[in-house]
Amino acid sequence: MQLHPGFSYRVDHVGDELQPVLVVDNFLAEPHSLIEFCVGNLKFNRADAFYPGVRAPAPDVYLKAVYLYLKDIIYSTFAIDDSVVKSAQADYSMVLTPVDQLKLAQCIPHYDSLITTELAAVHYLCKEDQGGTSLYRHRKTGFEYLDSGRVATYAETLKEEIRVGTYRRQYMNGSNHLFEQIASYDAVFNRIIIYRCTSLHSGNIGSDFQFDANPLTGRLTINTFIGG
């Protein structure tokens, strides 16, 4: 896989807590080959209990390209190095769960890990109108990320808020009474965004979202987790 000739990147520091987000545009020279591989070689399976859709493994060459072209930028952005990166996994992902089948945990911003050196990446292989990704602040605690020192307070506060109030079963797509959107990134084709797994985040899934299972026309992304 070759780097796109129009490759560019920037680093945003979002919210009050200035968490870094690496935004890469025009990542790979032939991103459509990734879609073709997905269509021709893969069978999707239901994802874990939290992701509202299906996943299938991305080819090994994809992870090699991420490491080759983005390693130095990632390491400098998030202040990590090879000593803390022990594993990486990349999967094609598609949001397919209808609103009436959502679990409560799928209706609120989430975090993937409590370890600040673990990272998540989303590579958009779909049209911009499929919905990008946003980062959030929990209004009552002010937390924009979770770690081992915060998670108990956050969980207790959120549980009480949801118990005493009403929380609509719907996808996140902007701010609501419990969470404030602090940054939003459009699903620009061949864009990849990378953020800490501790950051509160969610896909932007609008009320008119079409749950299209066709990788050629649906919300196809490659989600990569880089961890210890």
C-alpha cells in the first residue's frame, strides 16, 4: 500500500482537558482496494456487546501501512513508543443496529479503555453523509476522558442521572442534557482520526441514518486499536 500523494495531517487538542486527536486526510493512495478486499473476501460477524453492528478483520498489510506511514506521527502526538505498544488490531466495521434494538450503553458516549497509552483509530471508507465521530464532555463531572482514578465517580454519577431522569434510546448525534459535544469530525473518505481510548466518544448516527449492510454504499470504516 502506498501513501496518497495528497497526504496531510494535523493535531487538535480538544475540550477543556486538551486531549489530542490526530487527523490524517488522504491517507492511502488506493483506498478503494480496501473496499474491494472487504467485498470479495470477508464475511462480517456480529461485534461485541458494545459496538452496534458487525465487524470483520482487515488484512495484515493494512496494519503494516499504518505502522509504516503513521508510527512516528502517532508516537509524537500521544507521547508513546514501541515500549508501550504491544499489540494492534484492525477490523472493518459497519453500524447496523436499528434504534429500537439499541442497548442503553450504545446510546451514550463511551470509552474503550482506562489506559491513556492505548489508542483508537477510525478510517472512513464511506461517504461523508454516513456520519463521522465526535468527542464529548460529561456535563456533571466535567470529565472528557476516563481513567482508573475517575471511573468510579463517573459510573456512580451517570447511573444516578439515568435512574432519576429519562434518557432516550437513540444514537448520539450532538449534545444532549448529559453530554456536551466538544469536537466533531466528518466522515471524509480516506480520512483517519486517532484518539486516546480513554476519551469519551461516539459515532455521529443521525435520525435519518440508513442501516445499509453493503460495504460499497454503507458506513464502512476500519477501526484500529493500538494497545499494550
